Amino acid sequence: MTGIIKKSFIAVVFLLAFFTAISCIRTKDSVAVIDTAELVTEPVVEEPEQVLPVLEMFPYEGRVLNIFFHPLVARPEVAFNSRLRTHFMEWYVTAGEYQKILYELYLNDYVLVDIKELYDVSYTDGRKNVHGKKPMVPEGKKPLIISIDDLSYHTNVRQYASVHKLVIDDDGQIAAWTDGELSYDLDVVTYMEEFVKKYPDFSLRGARGIIALTGYEGVLGYQTHLLDSPDYEEEKEKAMAVAEKIKELGWHFASHSWGHPDLSVVSMERFLRDTNRWDSEVRPILGDTDLFIYPFGEGVEEQAEKHAVLRNRGFNVFFDVGSGFGYHEGRNYIYFDRRSIDGVFFRTYRNQPFLFDISKVVDSQARRPL
């Protein structure tokens, strides 16, 4: 009996050794290597793309809301305690406030529409005609145009408040760059992309917004105003790549003049010099545009010679500052007025909600009195 048990034990040991030898373990340079060639892995299940329902569209009969922001205050603890505290408190919103504002607008049935859907340009006997159009929106929705002024990250803004520039990350996505670190929720453009991913029905037909740029301190964070710099060509190429990516996402660019003067009061000589510099230094980077956003909201429609210069440079649509619902159609141009969303807006409407409830979006901790 003992012999039988001994033989059975030896047989079991042999079988264990045999299956161990063929099941995966090989040795190379005294290091065990697992052979995974025969391993069966679970199939990768890709998440299905979110498909929005096809909604019936109707021409919107009301007035289109047109609002704008400045670059976001990414570091309120710095901006609101700096020598420019009042400037940032009055004319800017924080990244957190912007995020909440978008959500409140979304809850209040606003939807982004493309500015290009609001007008047509045609020619009759060589004469240009610009006519407004009613945007098509789902029933119950209200069209919204968003624009951003001065997204060039000027020195003081970059130093105390905003991100430093826009870049394309390793995955080919638009990102904000600040001292070597990337972010996606601290800038108007990058967070809009995140928001639309989460709430795709906020954007009709891929609409985004309008970015109004000057040129006196470069564009999009790139030093393209330093024409004699040895780095100029490299800076220009990077800026062009970022601008192209932004346009692919659905954004449009607008001229905000080259030097941000009050165009309604400058001399004709300075007006032409400024316009020429934007055309030669900024337009080649951004590409052609027919959108012009007036610095300080001060238009020149009443100054025929200046306005003719802008129209002859290809600008068809003009924007000033006002109620956010204003619209006027000229003989060969149209203009809209925009409402600034900033600290002044918060203060003005804190006790009488307009567009959204201020108490739900304002960062009272960051904006506390010193």
C-alpha cells in the first residue's frame, strides 16, 4: 500500500512539473518571463459616441443675445490682491464664475449659434449687400453669441491674472499654458471645449464664439509684435498653428484694431496706420475675417470716411457695446451691440436678476473687500 501511495505521489509531482513547464514560465538570464501569447484578454468595449436627437428647427423671431468676456482671471488670489485689483474686479470674471455662467445660460435655454448664420453677403452689379438672417433654433431655445476681447494675454493680465498662452497638446487638443503647466478649465476657449463635450446640445451645429484680437502685444500669447526678434518666425508659426486649430473647433476671429485706440476720436492718419498694421501683422496669422469689434465699443458708423475704410478692407459685421440685444442693418453692413459680463455687470444686476442669477455665479469669497 505504501508503494502505491509513493508511486501516486511521484506521478502527481511529475504532472505538476509537466504542466508548469508548458504553461508559461520560461527563463532567460535567470529571470522568469511570462509568455502571454496564449492569454485570453477581455475585448475592449469603446464607449458609443453621444448622438443628439434630431430636433425640428424654427426661425427665431426674438432678439439675439450677444455677450462678451475678457480673458479669465485664473488666479483670483493674485489678481484681486495686486496693484490692478480694481481693474480686474471691474472688467473681468474668474474661471470659476465663467464656468457657472455657462451652466446658468444653458439651464436658461440659451444655445450657441454661429455668427455666420446671422447674415448673408451678396453682390448686385458689383455692389455689396449685407442682410441679416433669423437663426434657426429648436423650439423653446434662445440664440446666443459669445465673444472674447483681447485674448492676447497682455503683460499685466498675464502677470497677475490669466493663463499665458494657448497651445496644442500632445493629443492635438487646444490647451492653456502657464509656466510650463497645461490646463483646460482656466481659459475661455479651453473651458468652452470642455463644456460642449459635457453638454453638446449647448452648441448648435458646432457653433463656438468670436475671438477679438489686437496686435500690439502679439496674438494668443505669442510675441508676434516683435518683428525684428530672432524668434519672430517661430512665434508666428506657432501662433498660426494654434489659430488654425481654434478655427477648426468652430471659433471665428475678429479684428479689435491693432493698438486698441478709441477709433472714433483718433486722427485719420492714426486710424489708417492702425488699420494697416492689423492687416499686415495680424491678418496673416489669423486668416481673413469680415468681423470687426470696436475697441471700447466706440463705433465709427457716423464717420463716413473711416467706416468706408473698414468696409473696403472686407469688414461686413461690426460690434459695439450696449444692451446685448441691439441690431442695425445698414446699406452694406450690419452691426450688433454686445453686453459685457464682468464685475460691473455683477454689481448692476445683483438685486434684479438678468440673464442669470448673480448670486449663483459670483465668487463672493474671491471678491470680498480687502
